[in-house]
Amino acid sequence: MEQIQTWKDALTKVANTSGWDLQDRYESSVIQKITETIFNRLHHRLSVTYKKLVGIDSHVQEMMNLLGVGLNDVRFIGIHGMGGVGKTTLSEVIYDRVSNHFEGRSFIASAREEIGNPGLVSLQKQLLSQILQETEIQISNVHQGIKMISNRLQNRMVFIVIDDVDREEQLEALAGT
């Protein structure tokens, strides 16, 4: 009986929740707004775990100032230093905080491990798949991947983090620099 009452209470609560009204707007714009709202609520809960990291807030704030989110230009920022000092953690925190402000986003972890043509093509596919929300990305070589990234991401607001880069060709293949 107690479990039945719990279900009744939950269903009553859901039934009393107000919905979204289209108000003569396109369904797609309302769906986009609902998605953003849900993502922001989830995002806020997930980001709380980083609050326990001692001393990270000043580094995050410094990076946020450098990023200039909302400005209409291209930014490349490098974080470098000895291993184990928190570069990846800092990148993850920043990604979590700002990625929802962009049309597309991608976090490429451990780029250093993917050396050579097959590895870079794999990273290019991963990047495009994450940003475009497509699963069947066909790239046969690095040069084709560079062109596809340039063409498909042109005129789009995207946020890309490439972690653990140790070679210039990794940046060239993934960010066209």
C-alpha cells in the first residue's frame, strides 16, 4: 500500500506540473527551449562536483575572461604545464560551464594517444559526430577530414576542447590551425 501511495503522489505531482504553450510559435523553437531548460538544469547539478576542488575557481575565472563567451570571433587558448597539475580538470570544468552556449560542442580527450593518420581520422570523425549529432561520418584521410570540418562547421558557433595535444598536426587536423 505504501508503494501504491508513493506512485499516486508522484503522478499527482506530475499532473499538476504546468506544460509548455506553443503560443503561435513553431514547435521546433519550443522544443529547443525545453531542451535548453532541461540541459541547463542537469548541467547545473552535474557541475556541483567541481566546487570541491580547492583553488580551481580563480583559474576557471581567468580562462572564462580569455574565452570571451558571447563575442563573435574565433579563439584558440592553450593550457600547458607539467603533468598532474590539473589541466584536464580545468578544461572539463570550463567545458561544462560554457558548452551549452554553443550550437555544437566537442570534447576530445587524450589526443596524444591518437598518433598517425588512422588515429587523427578517428578524432576528426569523433569531433564531427559530437558537434553535428550524426553517427555515420565518412572520412577516408586526414586531408579530407580537415576540409569536411572546415566546410561543415563554417558559420556555426561551436566550442571545441582538444585535450592532451603534443603535436602541431593534431591541431591542424582538428581545428584547422
